[in-house]
Amino acid sequence: MAVKKRGMVIMGIGIAAIVCIGLVGPLRGMAQGKEGAPLNKHFFSMAVSDRSEVASVSALSVKDRETPDSDKVLSTSSSNVLYRTITDMAGRSVRIPINVSNVMGTSPPPITFVYMLAPEKLGGWIAPPSKDAAKFIPGAFRNIPVFGWGRGSINYEAYIAAHPDLVFVGGETELDLSRIEMVQGKMGSIPVVCVGKTRDAINYGRIIKFIGDVLACPDRAQMLITYYQDVLDEVHVKVKAIPEEKRVRVYYAEGNNGLSTDPRGSPHSQLIDVCGGINVADCRLTSGTGRTEVTMESVLMWNPEVIFTTSREFAIHAHGDATWKKVPAIFNHQVHLAPSNPFNWFDRPPGVNRIVGIPWTAHVLYPERFSKEWFRKKVKTFYSIYYHYHLSDEELHVLLN
């Protein structure tokens, strides 16, 4: 009987050893991540809502990591990829890989956010950078794939073939959940993550934080947020002190003839409001792409002191046109063409690229409050930390002229 019991004990020990050995391989594979690369200390961690306990893989003694969701779940797929569940900016629960290394987007604003935060994780542009824009983009990120964009022209097959870890979809003030779910359906098993209010120039901080958390670069996100918030706060405090009667009257001229515009309340002309100007356009607000058509008579009646434009053709045309010369902004040489490389400083896209446009617009409108030296320093710092490019004085001069 004793011999029989001893045999059973030995058999039990043997089974336990086999089970342990069987588990070591998969755990080692998960701990190595892609291509056998060592996994950082946060890989096995997850966070839960403020009212929940932090969960972790205790056998590996891993600390928890803050993530942008309220309902986290640590899970694995059949390929030993670790996942977590986040809540995106549309309130949707989305299951994404913890190790995100290949990210795409379906419109310009989310793509720009990703490029600024983690360019090495950007899987593709939606339009190729122009020759002039490419000069301000480091070589490693110039020639990545291009996928195109537009609600009716997204090539979903190309997205799926690129095998991204997730795809960002930009949402505006009124989130169209049905459209987001339609995109998710087209993308199949690829997680679609919504980023909200990407066109609001005073709302970028929370978006940068959210995407930074999704891409596991919270420290870099905080650096970008600090720059943005400091500039925004400084401009807000200084223009708040300007009496209404001393504020500059501004017209935003769009199109080659300058007779399209966006009034106050439009995201396309928002920097005028942010920087303390008075948007003189008294016309209807066209949602979406904007560009409300107006008449020359209206512009003459609005009598702007400063004109901003993103059209080089208009900037040239206006100075040679007899009717436009009657506008104070024209005969006082106050037509300002927004710099546009690698992305426009003022509009189109009306995204995070406009952060650099805040010090520029403030300087143009109130140079006595925002000096040339202050503005130039802010621009060079922006290019360094947002665009990963060290801008020389000569290059800045070219951008401004």
C-alpha cells in the first residue's frame, strides 16, 4: 500500500512539472513581444476605473500603468497577443493590443496627432507630403505608405492589408456613432478608436493625453501639452485685457478670389477668436468644410484691418485689384499668408497643426503685446518638439515669406 501511495505521489509531481514546463514557453513568448524584443516593465499591466482595484500579473511582479479607459480587461488572443479594453472619446468600449506599434487614421487631424506623438508608430499618410513640406519632415517618415481619405474614397482593403494595430477615426462636435460603427464594420477585426473634437483649438490637451495613453507615450504627451497650454494661457491672459474698441477687425479670405470665408463659430476661423481678433464676417456658418460665399460689397462694408488667407493666389491677386485696394487691410499691407509647411499654421486641416498658429496669429494682430522675438522662439520650439525638426533662422524666414 505504501509503495502504491509513493507511486501516486511521484506521478503527481511529474504531472505538475509537465504543466509548469508547458506554461513557461507561452509566458516567455508573451514576455518577449514582437520579434523577440524585450518587453518593457509595463507590458503585463492594466488599470481599472477609480472605483476598482488594480489588477496585475502578480507572478511577474509588474506595476500597473494608467490607461485612458474606465473598464480595463487584460486578455490574450490565440496568437499570444495581450489586449486591453479602453473607452474611446465617443464612449465606445474598444479592445486594443497593449503593444501598439502600427497605427493609421482615416482623416488628417488624427494622423497629425500620431505623427507628433509617436512618428515611428505611424503606418501611413492620407496624402503624400508635398516637396516643400517634406523638407520639414525627417527622412524616416517621408516615404511611408499613402492611403488617401474622404468618406466616399477610403480604400478599406488597403487599410486591412497593412495590418495596423488600430485605426483612429476623427469625430467632430456632434459624434456620428453610426458612421464610426460603419467604419468599424468595414475594418473587420481591426480596432477603430474614435478621437473627439479634433477641430477645437482650445481642446487639444485632452486629445493629446488620450492618444498618448493609447500609444503608451504619456511622458511625451505631457511635454506637448505643457507647451500648448502655456502658449494658450499666455495669449488668453494678454488679449483678455484688450478693450473691445481696440481689438483688430479681421477677415479670413478663402479661395483664389478671397470671396469665401468662415464667420465666428467656425473651426476654420477659430484662431481669430482665440487670439483676440474680431471676425468681421457677418454671414451664415457653413458646417463641415465651411467656405461661405460672400460678395465684394460685403467685404468693403465690413472694412477689415487685417486679412488672413491660406491662398497664395489671392494674396497676389488682392494687391493688384483696384476694388480690393479699397479695403484697409490691402492698402496698409496687412494681408498675411499663413505658412503651410509641413502643415498649415492657420487652417485646413483645422487640427493640432494650428497650435503653432496661435503665437503667429497673436503676433500679427498685436505685435506690441507679442513681440517678434517671443513669437519666433515659440515657433522654433514647436517645430522641435512637435515636428521633430530643428528649424534654423533661415528656414523660419523662408516659411514666413
